[in-house]
Amino acid sequence: MHIRLYTKTNCPLCDKAKAILAELQADYRFTMEEIDIYEDEALLEKYQLMIPVVELDGEEIGYGMMKKETIRKRLRQAQKS
């Protein structure tokens, strides 16, 4: 499983999302890639007001205020497939 976390600098919600994902890595095996939306015009336009955005294997599974249980549930589903 691979998670992409779309973020920007000085973003408290992004920091919280990173912390949640780091905690979940103890229970689920996934790689994580952090992408700054300000380094890509298309991403900036797409995610500007939504960040942070969590994408699991190419599917957006959450944005904004992240809930650990929501992400955990999606990881569990993906692990079973």
C-alpha cells in the first residue's frame, strides 16, 4: 500500500495528518510520500483549499481535518483486498 500526503508548509492540519499516519504505520504496512502542492501548479490548483489530502493507492480517502479511525478503516479495507 502506498499513501500520498498532499501538504503545504506552515499547515497545522498537515502536521496532524502526518502524526496520524505515522501512528498508523505501526499497525499497517504502507509507504508514505509527502508532496508539497506549492511545487506543482496543477496540484496547487486542484488541492489549494482541501489540504491536507490523503491518497491511498491513487484514491483520495480524506482531506482537511483527518480522523484516525476513518483512515484506519480504509487501510484495513485495502489490506484485505
